[in-house]
Amino acid sequence: MDNRKRPNSSSSLVCCSSFARQPARVLIVEALPPCWSDTCSVVCDALDNFLSLACSLDGPCRIPLLSLYAISRQQECLLPFVRVHGNLPRLHSCVEELRSIPGEGCIKSTAKGCDLLRQAVLDSLQQFKQYIRHTSPGNQAYSNAFVEVTVVTSQPGHSVVHQLESGLKDADLVSLRRLLVVQIIRASDWGQEPHSPETTTTEDSLMLGTEVDLQQVENSVFAMETILKMWLQEQGGDKEHLHLLLPGTTNNPAPVCVKCDMLERLISPALIPLTTSLGVKTESIQDFLPAVRGPSNQSPTPQSLRAVKVLHADGVCESVLYGLPLVIRPTTSWQLDWDEMEANNSLFHALCQTLRSQDLFLLLKAEPDKRSIAGGSGVYSHYILQPSPYFSLLLKPVASRELLLPCSMSGSNQDSTPDSLQTIQLGSSSRVRATVAPLPSSSSPVPPPSKVSRPALNFLSRNRQAPTPPLQEEDSDTNDCMNLK
């Protein structure tokens, strides 16, 4: 009995320590005509998608509180502070109310809109103080009470930031950790104003004692979802997450400690209930095969994976892969006759040789189970098929767009100092030359002779020439990433 209780107790400790400093969230949407007619569906669809994900996530609380304001011809609080988890019906009705705001007409002055934005920020901070005041002081979730405000606007972002800074200069902003202004740039205005995809912090924000940022995004659901998904990431920063202990130098043999932070790249499918089609479990072959309906001794139905896209190997980012990989080999099922088995082996060898010679991966999508009643969600698991020099393939689960979290992968232009390079010395004694491939061993099958027939497999279009396979070097690095949309 005690052993059964230990995992639960340990998981509860992790939940209490993780995401302990997540701030409350305030979203202020500027719904001023005529721009609202262009951005309404984008903002509301992104909110619907994001809230559907956030409300159903298991595990620690990532968004403790959420409030929503709309700025049209007047300021309106559509949603006072409420908990997000398990509250989807109320949040969905709030999004529909936001969607119903008309986008026709015009306003006399944009200054009135900025003044309404300032009033909404102050009102949200006052509402947050009142909520905390009525909350039990012993509640650990609000022992460090902070709020982050996100303003979504179609007005020029720098002007909105300047007017908000001027209007909030003398206000009480103790509980405000960050103010983010998100400017949605329409397709017609994309080239008229300089825009930056990365977040930029204004210099005057220091006088406010808080962080004021501007981020300009395109008018698309994916871009808005990326902004909202930043709320799901841990907002710690008080202490580092990881210590990398590297070999010391000759003069100082003590390990060199590099302190790092960790960032989630995707949402684990295991945190989303009732999503068997997303590959929640990948610990064994039984988790991969479709569920058996009927007698327990019945053989499982083979899983069907359809090739949907060919990817270049140097364009696949490892951060979008998760779970345990599976080795794929041609079947040896006794139910196949010799001719069918020989033809199947020839096709498999041709697939391996084609992928490996052209340095390609295959993106596969799980075919929906026709017998499933609840198979109409439209979201299914995807996999990467990777070749090896041993005529076997490696199958790895890959995250879909709905599960990806924002991650900045921009490089740094700053060179390392000579002292740092002298300290980080990975000598030849610590370097290991290894071959990473499915089951590399002396018992690996011998490549087939050249006389084996090879069916024609054309993955790339005729107008596009396959790249020449790069030379294999001991140290190689690729920074390209794959975007699954």
C-alpha cells in the first residue's frame, strides 16, 4: 500500500513546485471599426483554439486567472477574473460575445481609443487587487501576486506604447509585471510600417518600474495562437533549472558549471485527456497499434500511416520530436507467401535506399480508424520516418501544430571571450566517435546485392532536383527547423 502511494505523493510535490509563479492574465482586445472587421475572425478563432487547449490541460496550473476586456466605442469587461481550467463553456461564450461586436463604422479620433486602453489597464489592475484582497492569504497560488496585461491592437504599435507609457506614468503599477502590446499588421499595411517579429523593449519602460514590450505579428490565426501560447510556458526566472558539469582544465581539474534554464517546446499529448489519436503513449508497440475491439485474444489490426510530405533531413528540428522511437523492418509474417514477401522486401529496400541516398525523411500521418465513433476531431498523430545504413527505418512521433509552444531560435552575434573558450576545453580524450543509427551492431543485415530490383519511387517533384547528400563529418551542426502547419 505504501509503495502505491509514493508516485502520487511525488507527483503532487512536482505540481506544487512547478509553475508556482505564473501570473494572472489580462487580455485587452481593441475592437475599433473599421480595422475590427479584418481582425475579428482571426483574434476570436485563435482565442477559441487556445482556450480549448488551455482548459483541458492536466498537470500543474499554467494560467491561474484570466480576464478579458473589449475596447470598441466604450470600454467593456467581458470577463472578470476567473479560473481557466475546466471553465471552457463560460470562456467560449465570452469569445462569442467578443465576436459579436460590429466592425462597421468609424471613430473620430484614435486618441479616444488609446485613452480607453489606458482606462482598461487601470481597471484590470484595480479588479486584480480586489480579487486578491478577497482571496484567502494562506493560498499558495497567490502568495506572489502579479498580473501581465496583453493589449491587442491594429493601431501603430509604437504610438500605442508611447501613449500608454505617458498615461500610466503616475499610476500604481506594483502588481503589473509586464505590459505587452501586440500590433496586428494587415496584409495591406505589411510593407508600410517597419515591423519586427521579435519582442522589443522600449527604453522609457524603466520609468514605469515594469516591462513594456511591443510585438508586431501578421494577421493570421497561427500568429495569434503563438502569442497566446506563451502564457502556457513557465514564467519563473528566480533560480536556474539546470547545471551542466563539464570537464575542468589541466590547471584546474574541478568541473566547470554552466547554469541554464529549460524551456518547453511542446505540450505533451499525455496532458490532454481523450486524445488517443494524438499518440498519447509511446512506450511500447501496443501503444502504437489501434485498440482491439472484441475478444482479448484477437490479433490487433495493423496501423496505417500515410506519407503526406517529403522532408530534407537538415530541415527537421529535433525539438518537435517526442516519445520513444520504434525500429521498422520488413515483415516476416508467416501469412504472406514467398512471392509476396520477396516483393515486399524489395519495396522496403528501395524505400530505404531512396531516402538515404537523397538524405530525406518522410512525414507520415496516422489514418483514422473507420470503426471509431469519435474519430471526427480532425487531429491525428504524425510521425517522422528516418532511414539508416542498415536497411531499417526509425519511426519517431512528431508534434502537430496544436501542441507546439513558441520558441525563439535566433542566433547570437556576440563572440565568446578568449577566457571562456579557454575554460571550455573539450579535449580529444573526451571526444567519442559514435554512429547513431537503428540497431548498429555486427548482427545487422547485410545490404542486398545490386541485382535486387528497385521499383521507381519518386518523392520530389520533377521540377525540383534532389540535393546531393552531404559528406558525413565527425562534427556537424544544423540550425534549420521544420514548421508543421
